[in-house]
Amino acid sequence: MYGSTDYRKISVSLIATVFNEENNIKDFLESYKKQAFLAKEFIIIDAYSTDLTFKIIQEFALKNKNLNIRFIQKKSNRSEARNFAVSLSKNDLLAFTDAGCLLDKFWLEELVKEFKRSGFEIVGGFFSGLVKNSFESAVTPYFLQLSKNVSEKNFFPTTRSLLITKNIWNKYDGLNEKLELSEDYQLMLRIKKSGSKIAFAKKALVYWYPPKNLKEFAKKIYSFAKSDVEAGIIRPKVILIFLRYFLFLFLLFF
């Protein structure tokens, strides 16, 4: 179907994983419902949430049967869940995003249009922080690439906003199931090092909720640092950020 002259005829399987997202899962699902381009199926893997997440998904799916939501509970980390969802998918083109986010109305449409335009088997969408105050604005650069610093050459897609063929996914053996975080970065690093081309759809936006306080920030930083060590990843961006703040504190002290 990739050869179709109309990108709207391309069939996509959308995949998301969830765990204890009752505070924002309804908004996430509503943002998908409003998409200008809908996937042929939407597979959601819930890692046995202990709150009302799964019940909310069930109720939403029953009220919106036209969205073809397949919701499954499976004890797993995010890597295992995504690989499992891929094995269940019925289409050869896969889209990934995360719960705990909001999708721009044209998110999936922009990914598919860029896939069709570029002819590449991987398209990375972009993301932006849903900041409400100065603290959230300050911590967002630790987790997201800022638009002013991004180009197609230096951009690394993540499973927060990604379109990829099942062929490429399987060629690189999917996600490392030993990793809970940084798993998508490791996969994209392997793909980039191999020389495979990745298209960049800057208008395919996903909005992400940043940490609300220092405790949440510290917890996320620790988790990402731990997972990067486990994955054997060194991120130049992270090193530069910490060097900048170290230099500031050094100058302030002296």
C-alpha cells in the first residue's frame, strides 16, 4: 500500500503502553480521537495498572468502536510491551507514542505524509513540553530537544513520536527488553550507525508533561541516568548541559 498516490490509503498500526495513567489517560485518548488521520488499529498494552487506567480505556473503547482500539493487559516493561504489540499488529507500518502525552491534531497525518514524501522507512516526529510555570520551563531541556537546536542531521527520534516499518523494526530486533528506559534511544543509535536514513517531521507534534517539582525531576533524572548506564549510552547533549551548570556554579562560587 506504500505505493499508493494517496497517503490516506496507507494503513498504520498505532502502539502505546500505559501504567497508572488515570490522571491523564482520558485526555490522551481524546487527543487521538481528534486526529485528522486515524490508524487502522490502536493497540494499547497496559502493564496491569493498579489504578483506574484500564477501566477508563475499556469504557472509552466501547464508546468509540470506530477507533478500533485493542486493549490488552500484560505484565511487562515498556520494551517488552512494545515488542509484544508489534507482534500483534496487522499492518506493516507502525506508529508509536506514549501515554502521559497529548497528540497534536495533525500528528499522525504529518508522520504519514513525511513517510510518503521522503520514501524513508523511519520518520521521527517532534515533541514539546506542556509547561505551566518557570520551573517546568527550566527542567524541560533536560528531557526534550528544543526546536531551536534541532535539525534533521542531529535529531534522534523516540517512541514518543515515531513512524517505522515493521521490516526495519524486525531487522534491528526491536527494543532491548532488558531496558525500561533509553530503549528507544539505543535502537535509534543502532539504526543511525548502520547508515539507515531517518526522515524528520517537525510538525508531527506530541506534547509532553514535564516534572512538576524537584522530587519528580530528581526521580526522572536518576531513572534516565541509570538506564543510560545499563544501555551503554553517552549522550553529548546531557554532558554539555551538566558542564554548563557546573561552570555556572564554579564561577558563582569564586
